[in-house]
Amino acid sequence: MIASLTGNLASIGKSEIILEVNGVGYLLNVSSKLVSSLGEIGSKLSVFTDLQIKDDKILMYGFATSNEQSFFRLLQSVQGIGPKAALSILSALTINELILAITSGDKAMISRAEGVGPKVAARVTAELSEKVSNMHLNFGNNDISKNSQEKNSNVLKSNFLNEEDQFFDVVEDTISALINLGYTRSEVFSVVMAIKKDFNLKKINLDFTVNAIIPLALKELSKVVK
């Protein structure tokens, strides 16, 4: 089993890359998040991999972190989720967003992934809820590319996962506080995540604190929760 590869980035496609390792080019299917984080052609890159042999096809998948690799495999334990759908989910959601969506039963968040309908998304939340219930947020920060960047400046763009996940402690604390006020986790999850996305887009992350988010969340909840 090939668990990881380190080489030079030879080609970048919409959902695949070619990584040249010792003169051999490996075609890797990857998430759109990984594609968007890549450096220039010829730059050094390290990825975790998953090799699958089915019928007459040999397919290899690449991931920025071992945790994405593990979640890719975990998702495929759900009926109706194959490698294509699993990769689509990892393209649509970060690991932390996926953990929150599963634990809160938010199938709408998971069905944002291309090719994943509400029924399949519901199975993901139902079948994986217990398995991820003890996982902590920032689960996705063990980044192989981050470690490699200390040695190779062009492995991936800096803070690949940290830019997405650095405020999840605030997200979880805010959700817990709102639950204590009588709301359900499923009610508050989408609202808080929408506020976080808005903060990211407006580049005002320094103000992203529990005290700042709760009033905004309560205002939105008053519109959707009767």
C-alpha cells in the first residue's frame, strides 16, 4: 500500500494532479480544496494517498492531511458513498465543518456536496454520528503539507487548513452557549456557520469572538425559529 508521496508537481487539473516522484508520474484524484491551495508547477509537494483497485481500474487519491485521508475512508463506510462522493464531500466541507454537520445532524450542509442528495446525506449523519461524536474540533490540523513547508517553501500555500479552521473553538463555544439558551444544535449550527462564512468573506476575523457572534446569531435565530 502506498500511504504517502513526495515529489514535484507536474500537472494540475480540475480534480486531479500529476505528482512526479523519481521520474514516475502519479495521477492523483484530489479535492477542489487541495487544487486551490497548490503552488506552481514544479514545486515540491507531499500528500497522503489512498490506492483503490476495482475491476480493471487502479485509482489513487491524494490528501493534504492524514485526517482527510481517514475521513475519506470513513465516509465510504456509509451505504451510497463511494470514492467520488467522499471526495466531493471533502471538496465542499473542511474536516471541522464535516464533524459539526454530522454531530448536529445537519444533512443540508452535507448535501451541498455535488452528487450527494438529501437521503445519502441523512445516512452520513445517522451512521457516522456515534463514530465522530468524540472527535475534537481542529481534528484537521495535522497537516503533512504544513510540516513539509518548514523544509520546502512551495509545498502548499501557507495555512491551508488553519485559514478555514482557526475559529472553530469560537464556533463550538458559541453553539454550546446557544444550546444553553434553549435552542437545539441543529437550529444553531447553520446560523453560526453562515455568520462565520460572512466574517471570512469580509475579512473581519479579528472580531470573531463568542461575545460578538451570539447577538448576531440570536438575531438570525429569531427570524427562523418560531
